[in-house]
Amino acid sequence: MTSTTDPALRSFVPVAPDSDFPIQNLPYGVFETSGPTAAPGETPDARVGVAIGDHVLDLTALEAHGAIGTGGRRWFGEGSLNAFLSAGRSVWSEIRSQTSTLLREDTATLRDDSTLRAQVLRPLNAVRMTLPVRIGGYTDFYSSREHATNVGTMFRGAENALMPNWLHLPVAYHGRASSIVVSGTPVRRPRGQTKADEAPAPSFGPTRLLDFELETGFFVGPGSALGEPIPIERAEEHIFGMVLVNDWSARDIQKWEYQPLGPFLAKNFATSISPWVVPLEALEPFRCPGPVQEPEPLEYLRSTRPQSYDIRLEVLLKTKTMSTPHRITLSNFKHLYWTMAQQLAHHTITGCNMHPGDLLASGTISGPTKESRGSMLELTWRGTEPISLPGGEERKFLLDGDELLMRGYAQGDGYRVGFGEVSGVILPS
């Protein structure tokens, strides 16, 4: 535990006990103040902030005011987190400590200065969240043993569920960074080639098997040079923080196209992420061991330190006829077989260089029970077991007008460190 994660800390900003954003969290995001909620005379621009309760604290303004900073360098003036990500852990910790101190109930700087407070503290419902990072590279892993086993069982049978390499390395594919969108962005149903088993040839049209994938992701902080792997014992020095990820998937397009090179059009149409990046320091109290890895990985993937986190994850579905969303999945990050440190070490073992702001996603996070399955493909077992929803509706896969929401948080003593949510509504093709 550090001074910024002490459960006894309280802010002068009111924070409800079930808020995702207490002073122990302070996740980073980028917001805009344009539109009807902007102050008189205010021009549209993107600003970096941290969430506290139902408010966002403007770090760009605080830095310009001189209330936070390190060594005279400006970290928050570019409308993204990239410069800050490149700074490294010592700067991250210093800025986090300064921000936490400013927000504490016993610190008068903001609490008693109504003019400054009005300039830097805004209601969350008065800003528009944007992508927090300029994402240069995106890699999606396949790191849940339960998910890989479920999918393998469906398509190859239980005796061949896991491919021979799966227990030896973190499997992944390179995704499309340009189609990563922030929570709330509608997702249009993609069109592509599909082929029914009994059909003599493929056909073209909208996907009929649109799916979600419950994932998390992490942003790379300081990068690495081409030809220089990141050793696993130093991997966390390069991991800034985590977001929720929905890797939307068109299963029928995927089935036809994926051999021999893996996902392509079935994944590239949209990937949604939550707007708030939770720093690893905020998650430190929730560190825990992950699953036992047997056989033991090769030496470059071995670590003696627990490298998972106890983070509750849930998926909710809201159809056009429902007034409130209904939970369909309850899982946990700690189920992941391959850790973030292992993913990063494996990604770079060839000398692949990383850049600040690169996004590495976990792959679908499924647990050991049916309720903890992280995709419609698993929940409905390829559509053979539809899920029942309030009002008598059923779903095998997602329909136009459906809204999919993902939430996640780690529960502390009297507080929670949460991610907010990542959501998206399905639009017709």
C-alpha cells in the first residue's frame, strides 16, 4: 500500500461509497468542454483530467497554473496522455501524489479557493470523454484458459480443445488501432463474406452472429528500442494502467476467413474501450496470484511475484424494449492464465519495439462457471442455448438496437477502484 491508496483517505469532493472514482483511484482520461456545457467564451479543446466522484479534475489547467508538475516539463498540454505515459513510473507517482494531496479533505489549496476550484473541477456530466491516448499499435491476446477451452471444445471437441502451443506461450494477433473507439460510440453491424456449412459457395451481407468479448487492456508507458526485449522482471515499469475493452466480433465472418492467418475483418470494424485509465498503482492493493501455470513456462516468461489482480467484471445487455440493462456475465480478471507482464515480455522477446500508448488487450476473460463466460458464443454455446432476458426476450447473438455495457471494479475496505463502463449500441448495417 502507498500513501495514495490508504483506505482512510478522504477527499473534500463528495464521493459515494459505491462510486468507481474515490481518491484512492484517480484514473486518467481526456475530455472536451465544447458544446452547450462549455463555460461562456470557452473554446473547444481536449484536456487531461482525473475522475473524482462525480467530477473531473482538470490536470491541464492545474499544470498551467503551477499547482502540479515535475522538473518544469509540461505533460498535459497535448490533448492526450502520450507524453505522460512516456515519462515513466517516477513521474507517474509524483504527479499522482501531488493530485491526491490537492484533493484531500485536509488540504486547503483547492478546497478553500473557490475561484481556482471553479476553473479546474467540473461535473462529469458537463464534459465529453474522448479517447485518452493516441494509439499507435494494438495487439489482442487470447489469455483465458477457460475461454480457449470453451471455444476449442465447440469447434474441435474436448479432447483437442487447447492447441499444442497454448500452455507454452501467450497467443495473440495484431489488431487495427484506427478503429478503436471510446465508450458510447455506436457500432455499425459489419458486412462481409460468410459461408454456411451446407452452402457450395460464400455469400456477402451483414453478419448474423455479432458478438462481444469481455476484455481488459493496458497501455504501454515508456517504449522500447527495436531489437531490445523487455525482460519480465521489468515489464511493469512499462505498464501505465488498464482500461475495459470490448473486442466486437462477427463470428460468421470470422469462421470463414480466419484460416490460416487468424482474425481480420471479423474484428477490425470496432473495438470499444472505457475512457478512464486506471493506473497500476491504484490497483496495487488488489494484487493476487493468478492460475497455476503447468507446465512451467520457459525462463523468459517466469516471474516469482504475483501478477494478477482481483477485479470483478460484468457484462449487461439492454434491448430496445428494456428500460434497464440486465446482467448476463459476471467474471473476474484473476481468471486470466497469462499475465500482463508475460504478454509484454513475450510480445517483445523478438526485439519488437513498443511505443508509448500502444494498447495490449487480454482476450476474452471467461471464468469456470457458465455465468462467467465472456462472450455470447460461449454463453449460448454457438447459439444452441439462447439466454433468457426480462420480458420474455431471448438472444443467441446481438441484434440491431441492443446496447452492450461492461463494468469493472476492485473492492476495497469501504471504497472501490472502478473503471466506469464501456458501452455501445448496435446500428443496422
